Amino acid sequence: MEEPLFGDAPALLRKILIARLLARFTVQIPVSTRRPGDLPPEFIRILLVGGNRKNKITVSRTFVIEAWAGSSARAVELVEATYSIIHSLENSVVDGVQFGAIGDFALPADLPDPDTEHSRFTFTTEIDMSYIDTI
């Protein structure tokens, strides 16, 4: 039997965040895996920084999530909303992926960016993802 493919976890998380942030704020918040060259006024960046394989169909992915905005208050609002959305995924299925335990390595915190005038808040989370389409 072939080994399962574990999919593009950042792309799935990006898709979820775009939809749920739009529902929450009623304006489109850019979500990307890269920092845009021309910085928009606010955006979310998803970085897949590691993880491990738990069993044949489950991986634990580690993400750093960054929220950038023109003010600290808005960056906090965006990072807290993103944090809440990610934690709401626990025990749900989206696009054939079962989200399991979601844990925190680092809660949302201020991480100033020395290269821009934007405020940036960040958190690090671990998400168990079971690719049920591979069973």
C-alpha cells in the first residue's frame, strides 16, 4: 500500500481563515504564506515551521501565525480572531481533513517588525490533522 499524502496544510488553513475572517469582519483580510512585497494595511501570514507524523494518517503540524496591522490594537484584534478560529477547528472535518487536538506553544504576543511601520502580533500552535481521505 502506498504511503498517504498529507496535503498542503498551509493552503487549507489559508482557505479556512479567509472565509472565517471575512464572516467575522465583513471585509477581506489578506491571508498568505509569504509577506507581500507591497504591504497591505493589514494581513495574516501563516508559516508552517515543523511538526511530526503521529501515525499512518495523522500528522501534527506546527504553525506560526502573524497578524500585521497599522496599529497595535488592530493587530491584537486580528491575531485574537485568528487564534479563536484556529481553536474552533478542533474535532471538525474540513475538506477531508479531521482536525484533532490543537495546542499552544506560544500565546498571542507582540513581536515588533523592525523593517516596517506595521504592528505585528504572533502565536505558535500545533494542530493534529488526520487525512481521512487517505484511509
